[in-house]
Amino acid sequence: MKFIVRTAVALCLIFATAPLTCPSLQGQERKASGKLASVDGFVITESQVRAKSAEDLDSLELEKLRTKAKHARNENEILERTLNRLIRERLLKIEAARRGVTEEELVAKEILQHVQEPTEKDIDDFYEGNKEGIGRAKSQVAPLIARYLKEQRENLVRGAFLEKLEKEHRVVRSFKPIRFEVNAPGRPSRGPASAPVVLVVFSDFQCPYCRDFSMTLSDILDQYGSKVRLVFRQYPLTQIHPDAQRAAEASLCAAAQNRFWEMHDLLFAGADKLKDEDIKSRAKDLSLKIDTFNTCMISKRIQTLIREDIRAGAAAGAEGTPALYVNGRYLEDSHTFEEISAVIEEELHR
């Protein structure tokens, strides 16, 4: 499960039927210094209103970026899914013609007859493992479970058969996955700059999923060594994690003293203690120059870096954390070691 960020003003933007539906859009047509109102002669200008609503306007802009990226991703997925279906249909047609049988006969012989019916034990095991989520008696759902298990087995057999046909009939794919520009110079990283695969993670130090995911990424680095570089970018979800922003600032101020990854580990290890006094304590534990660290924590440069990271993540369609990109490819909900490794292998053989 991911933390998803949504705002009412973003819904206004997406579903508006005319510019006047969303008052916040009207300001784009005015001069920033234009007069909007007056009270007993006191003038209220566009620039004043924008300054006061900067946070809401920023949220609106981020949602616009996410929506654009999500549309591009969805379009790419639809095209790839359709392409795969057409390839499968063509393979079955060619193979059936080669054998002198109908496609239905081919599917029955090579796929359907190899699909085993689920046993009572299979159904029992599935039910017991998912009882809380199902919420109904086994007798009520047993036929549905059996059908689901059989469909899963059929998909596996079908996939294996089609993979075999792809090799035999020389299928060549040139469809390219959508990639986003998420790498950035100067961000904390591990691994050589020459690594053929670059992993970019947008993360939040107060996010429990991010903490667990950081260990998975560490395992990936151990497994692939110099073939992989990991880049860390900030994505504090301050609406639900009030201390994430300060933790992000602390990590970058530690980075300024070449201790980012040590601070990274300490922040995740104590994600429930990220108040100012906790952060200062961690800085002391790392023997950082405290005066330099404290000055850095209030610098606009650090805040600018974090805003740049958040904007880059939104432009790449990141809606929650952790958000991982492998050579620019977004791995939505693919956060196990095996899933990440599979994509890395694809990139290494590309």
C-alpha cells in the first residue's frame, strides 16, 4: 500500500468544464500586480493573494504534473498490452496452421489439458491464508476460489507456451517502455557513475514502507555491485508526515558534510523520533560540525533542493512513497527484490 496525495483543488482542475469553474486559474490571465479588491481604500493585489495561497497553488501545480505523467504512463500501458495481445493471437494462428489444426484444438492440447483442477486442499490453503480479507464462510466462496486458482494456473501454462512460441517464431519487439527524466546531478548516491543501471528512489523518512524498502535497495546494491547506482531524492509527504520535511533537510545537511548515508540510516531507524531535538542528537552522534549543520538547516538552498525533488517526482508521476525508477522506468507497486531484479536484468540485456 502506498500513501496517496490528493487535494480538492486538484479535482477542480481535472474536472472543470470551463476556466471560470476554478477561480484559482483566473489569476493566470491577470497581471501579477493587478488590483483584485480594496477595503476602505486599502488595495489587495494579485501578488498578495498569490503569496498567501502559495502552498495551495503549489499543490495544484504538482497535481497537474502527476496527472500529465499518469496519462502518459496509462497510454503506454494500453499500447503495450494491445501489442502483446496481437502478438499472442498471431502466434496461435501461425502455430495452428503449421500443425494443421484449429486454434481451439491447439489451445486445448497445449494449454487446457495441462491445467490441473484445484484440490480441496488447494482451496483450503488459499482460504486460510486469505480468510481476513475474504470475510465470508468457506462454503460460500469455495467455487470462486477454485475458479480463481484454475485461471491462475491456466495463465501460467499459457504464458509458458506462448514464450516457447515466441522463440520458435522469432518474435522481435521494438516497443519501448516509457521513461522519465528523474536522475539529477549532485543528489546523494551509492555506486559508480558509470553503472549501466541507475535506480532513483523518491522517499520520505517518516514513511514506514520507505524504511523497509531501503533495506531491499541495500540488498539490490549488494547483489549487483558496480552494475547499479542508487540515487536518493526527497519526497516528504508533509500532509500526513509532519516531521518528514525536517528529516529531509537534516539528511541533506549531513550530505553537505559527506555523511548522508549514515544520517539516512539513523533517520529510518528512528522514524518515530524526528523532532528537532532528535535530529540534533543524531547530528552529534555522527560528529558533524554542529554550527555548520544548524546553519544549513535554515538555509534556503536546502529547501530549494527538496522542492526540486518533489517537483521532479510529481512530473514523473510519483503519487506516493517509495517511488522507484530503474533507468527512468517507473516500477509502480513493484517493490520486492525479485521484481526489481527482473527489471534490472532487462536493462542489463537491453
